[in-house]
Amino acid sequence: MINLIKSLIMIRHNFFSKGGIMSAKEYLAAMRTSALLYEAKRAELDDIIKLAAPSGLKISDYETERVQTSRVNDATVAINRLCNYIEQLQQDLCDLLTYRKKALNLINRIPSGELQLILFYRYFRILSWADIAERFNASVDWMYRLHGKALTAFAELYDAEDMHEYEQETYPNI
């Protein structure tokens, strides 16, 4: 699980190392990677909580007056680490929701429901090509072609949106 998280972090980092400028396809891929990363971290948090539960570690036990014993200090450190992990997870969720809000707004403006659906399945539901093809009752090759059309439609809207945002930042009074 840790190796998966590290791999996903590296993928996400590579998208942002280009100075923050992403193509439409990179934007959708980064959103998909953020969703996978969030789910991996969420699963890791669930595992951590399960490991802590048998030992009797409860946050409520340490909110009252603290007694200076090694178990309390160890538990306090563990709880602090867990809280920091939860805060990081919440920030990841906020980032993911920001991606999704922009992407969904653009996808909803694509005239073809079929193209909207393939983007939604791939980047929001995180389905494999085989699963998407099954839902469309079509071949995976056809899904690749349809996805290409969907990306083109998305890219046109994405690029227009980026140009509009750039103009607003560069020439705010016009």
C-alpha cells in the first residue's frame, strides 16, 4: 500500500512540475490520479485505525487530564500523527473536489451525452476500459476512439476556459 501511495504521489508531482500548466488530457489524468491517491490514503487510514483499535487506543481517553506514563505519551504521539494524517487527507479531498468541479462543469457543456458519459466513467468513476466498453456494449477499441473524440471536445472547452482565466488575470479591467 505504501509503494502504491508513493507511486501515485510521484505521478501527481510530475503533472505539477511543468509549472502548473497542463493540457486537458493531463488535467483529467491528474484528477484521476488524485482520486486514486485519495482512495489509497483513505484505505491506509482505515488500516491504521484498525491497528489502533485492538490496543484500546481511543482519542477520547486522552482528551482529559494526561498522566505522565509511557503508554499515554506513546498514545498521544500516535493520536497526533493520526490527526495530522487526517488533516492531510482532508486537504487531498479539497484538491480533488476542486479538480472535479471544474471538470464536471466542462464535461456538462459537451453536447454529446455519449461523450460526457465516457469521460464521467473514466475520470469520475475510475472504471477500466473493459468495464466502460461493457456498459456501452461495445469493444474496447471503440471506447478508445470515442474517448479520443471526448477528449477533443473537452480540450476545446478547457483551452477556452484557460484562455478566459488568463485574460481575466492579465487584463482585469477590460
